Amino acid sequence: MPRMLVATAPRKAAIVEYQDRKVAANEVMVEVEFASPKHGSEVADFRGESPLIDEFYDKDWHLILPRSAGEKKGVEFGSWNLGNMWVGKIVVKGVDVKDYSIGERVCSYGGIRETHIINAIGNDRLLKVPTGVSWKSAVCYDPAQFALSGIRDGNVRPGDYIAVIGLGAIGLMAVQLGKKIGARPVIGVDPIAIRREAALNSGADYVLDPGECDVGLEIKRLTGKLGADCIIETSGSAGALQSALRGLAYGGTVSYVAWAREFAGGINFGREAHYNYGRVVFSRAASEPNPDFPRWDRKRIEKTCWNLILDGSLSGDDIVNPVVNFEESPSAYCKYVDTNPELSIKLGVAF
């Protein structure tokens, strides 16, 4: 029987067997070769900390409200298949499928498991991965979307001074996008050395370790006292937001991409934020309508990011690190995603 990686309880993972169903006429079965989880919002779910376990976001009220008694929770431990994206080859296809072939390599959303059965007719999210496009870049398709949204919501333009705080997959994609747009300088900020190194490989002009310097002051120094026109904050820490407000140019924008936890302290709006006429924009690619709707929506963001991956403008080769065998994935997930994130950037799983 095929197997998948499951969250059996908060902060615990295991490989379990499952039964595949029959492939329908409109579907294909994919044998997965590589996969990867999220390191942001998925971690909050894995730790049992997300408000969306016992609550839900009501799109009519635009509020997070309690789930009804007896209603299914947002995360069902014991059955939740951990993971975000996968790459694999089609091994079975339904009789009505015309646009995909047996043996073709594809990529889409889904958990870390040995097979996926997915609709293959009119599915914009079942993406063909041509020869020459690395699987590491393909599984960075999702973080690329949130990076692009952060860049767009921050109104980054050629010549802007920008900083990216938090150099996980989203942050490193934002560094690449900022550089492609023509922002100068692009400053990366992260306490983890391997992430700072990846930022330099991704085009950052400077990198800063918040444990070794006053980040806000250094951003001002690197921009001739002006500060960053836009700071993209992906880490979700209180100290990072305070540093962003300190390093922001007068009238600049903090594009807040992070999935933040409740701040216990460390935010003081009575300091630079009070004087510098800055803006904080909460950015999320998946929230519709997009600020630029109807011209831009999630589908256009997705298409743009995939095209940038296909033409080599965006790369995940320095982002997916480390890569482990599927058999190691339970312990690796707990180690690299949850308890010791300083040892990784974005976990990859090879089958």
C-alpha cells in the first residue's frame, strides 16, 4: 500500500499507509518523486497553535469566529497529510484526459505522499514541469506567489531601496524579485547564516544578522540615512517588525507578509513609527479580491510566478535545503520545520 506523512498529534509526525481509490475519467494518478512542506502557516497548525483549528475565517463577516459545537476542526490530527507541494510523473490517466501523457512530469499542491490522484481537465494548478526546470524551483511555486504579492503590495519599483526581513522561501523569493525589478540596494535580514548566504546567492547586495547589529540603523546607513522605501517582513517576530519600523524611510511601506503569532511584547509604536509617517500593509496572495482587482487576482499571480520559474527568473535551487529521504521525513519534519529551523531553509523530501 502507498504511504504518506501524517501529523498524528501536535508536534508529532509519522508515515502511515493509505488506500488509493480508482482514477476517474477526468483524473490522473501521479507517482511522487519530490515534495516539500510549508515552514510558516503549516507550522502553526502542526504545533496546534493556529486560531483556525477551533475557529474559522468567515468571508461574509471578514472575521475569525468560533466553529460550531461538533463541527470538524481546521486540523484533524491523525489524518492530516503534512506538506504543501509535490513533483512527480503521471502513471495512470483517465479516459477523458487529453492534455497530459503517461510519464509526463507535473507539479501541484498536496501533501507529502507516494501518490496523488488529481483532476486533469481544466485544472490550472496541475502544472507541467519541462526538462531543465528543477524540482526545487517547482516546489517553490507557492512561496513565490506570496513573495510576489508582498512586492506588489509594497509598490516596489526600479531604484527603490528595499529590505527583506526573514529569509525563508518567501523572503528569498522576494529578494530575487526585488533584484529583477531593479531595486538597489536589496538588503536581506536573518539570524540564520545559511539563509543569509542563500540571500547573497539570490542577489542581495547586503545581508544583516539581527543578533549582531541594530538592523534599523544599519538599513539607514546602507541607504545614506534615508531608509528603505519598502521593507518586506516575512518572519512574524515582534523584534523584526520593530526593526522594520526603525529602518523604514519617511513615508515608506512595510509589506507585512508573515503569518504572525500573538505578540507578547517588543512592539512600541511610540518610537520611529510615531514620527516617520510609515504605512503597514498586510499582504496575502490568497486573499481575494486582490487590491488591484479586477486586473489582478490569485490566478494571475499564480500564472506570473510559474512563468518566472519556467524562464529561470526565479529559482529554488538555493532555497530547498536540506533534502531527506521519505523514510526520514517524520523525524526530519519535526527537526527542520519545527524544533530546529535554524538548520534549514525549506525542507525537501525525495522518494
